[in-house]
Amino acid sequence: MEAVAKSKIMSEQESLKSSSVRNRGGVQRVEGKLRASVERGDYYEAHQMYRTLFFRYMSQAKHAEARELMYNGALLFFSYNQQNSAADLSMLELESLEKSGAKVDDETLEHLAKLFSLMDPNSPERVAFVSRAIKWSSGGSGKLGHPKLHQLLALTLWKEQNYSESRYHFLHSSDGEGCAQMLVEYSSARGFHGEVDMFVAQAVLQFLCLKNKTSALVVFTTYTQKHPSIEKGPPYVQPLLNFLWFLLLAVDGGKLTVFTVLCEQYQPSLKRDPMYNEYLDRIGQLFFGVPPNQSSSYGGLLGNLLNSLMGSGEEEEGEEAQEDSSPIELD
């Protein structure tokens, strides 16, 4: 009896395997015909056929085949500089991912990043594509996209010298080292000599606002070691770099008194960018137990800190830092 059941299972597996092979063969034959149309320059006809086949596969729940066809078709159209057709098929691949409930995996993320890299950087289709891709990659968790996808997008934008957008995506990845190397290039290419410390300061503070202590430390260490205009430290010639170094130590300790004194002593450096104190308000809440939006005669960041010290004493431990991003929007 057991032998019969085993034989039946093996037979079913063979049947599924041969069915899969037949399907793959069918897809390859169809792709061959479509490729021939594109090579002849019949772009419109080929594009419409891809769309027809996509909806046919989707109606038959052949989601994997639909995605493979759209991905290869998009690459083909990109190779002939047919941007609109390629972008449309890229969107259909995303539609298949969304409707089929496909799981997020490295191969799919790499495919999405590849399509993104081939799109015209100035096209509205690229903006729409990346927005949907990030949303899908979050897996419905409400987070701001998968860190791996953000890393791949950041690398593409870095190659395009779109440093500002690249920095945004690096912030939502876990690649502090890549972010630092991009910032070194960004600072050297676009910044003034007196701003070398400000490029890394914004990144460190924003990583901390996203509760990512590890990447904050890596970006600071890598940037200060690799930037040609920064002398070896600590201590550093630039006061703002010394502040960041002390801040990263304080975040590990979680002592509110240290954080308060640090922010007070370095106010002249922190006033160079009005956003610094806003970031530090958030960091105080996350790591040192500072209450949000506390009114004070002192006003602003220092008022919050001093009121916390006088009112509730020293917090021994800040909120435990998490590696994943909190839902905070950063420019």
C-alpha cells in the first residue's frame, strides 16, 4: 500500500515537472516571436502582444510566467531605447507582484533595481515605478521599503551622481559604509571645504532618528577615515565632528546628563544648521527619555533637556535602538 502511494506521489511530481518544462518551453517560443518583432522594428505590435499575453497569464494564475515575460520584454525594449514600452512592462511586472502576493526575495529586488537603473532618470514613469516598488517591498509592514532595495537604488543614483536622492535611499538601507563613501564623493564634488563636517553630520543624526545606531557609527567612522580633507582623529579639528563622536558614545551610555551637557557645549556648532536641534530633539526622545514638546522658559532643545533633568532626574537607559527604520520622513 505504501509503495503504491509513494509511486503515485512520484508520478504526480513527474507530471508537475514535465508541465513546468512544457510551460517554460511555451514561454520561450512566444518570447522568440516577440523578440523577432522588436528586431524588425515592429515596436507597437510587439508591445501590445506582450500586454495581451500578460493579462492572459494573469487570468490563468501563471504569475511567475507573467513576471518573467514582462521582465525580459522590458529589458529587450530598453536595449532598443523604447523607454515608454519598457516602462509599461516594468509596471506590469510590479502589478503581478502586487496581485499574486509574491514574497520579497533578493532576486526580485535585483530585477526591480535593474529596471529602475535602465529607466530615463527624468521620466515620470521612473518616479511612479520606484514608489510602487518600495511600497511592495515593505511587504505590508508599513515600513519604508526593504533595506536591500533601498541599497540597490542608492547605488544606481550614486552612479548617476544624483547624490541627494542616493543619500535618502542609503538612509533607509543598512549600508553605512556605502553611504559614507558616497558622501565623501558628494562633499568633494559639490561641497565647500568648510562644509566637510556638515555632510556627515546630517547623515549621522538622521540615522539616529531612524534608531539605526550601527549605521550611524559606521557612516561616521568610514567618512572621517576616508575623506581627504579630514585629519585623523579623534579629536578632530572640526568641533562638529567632535560633537558627533561624543554623541555616538553618549547614545550607547544612555545618560541624559551627558547628552544635555554635550548639546549645551556645542551649541555654536549646532546653530550652523537649524535642523540639527530638531534631529537632536528626536534623538533625545528615542535614546535619553526626553519628553516630546515640553514647554519651557528656556525654549527649544535645551529647554526640553534642562526641564527633563530638573523634573525627572537622569534616565539611566534610553530606548533600545532597533536596526529597522521607524516611520520618520527624512529629506
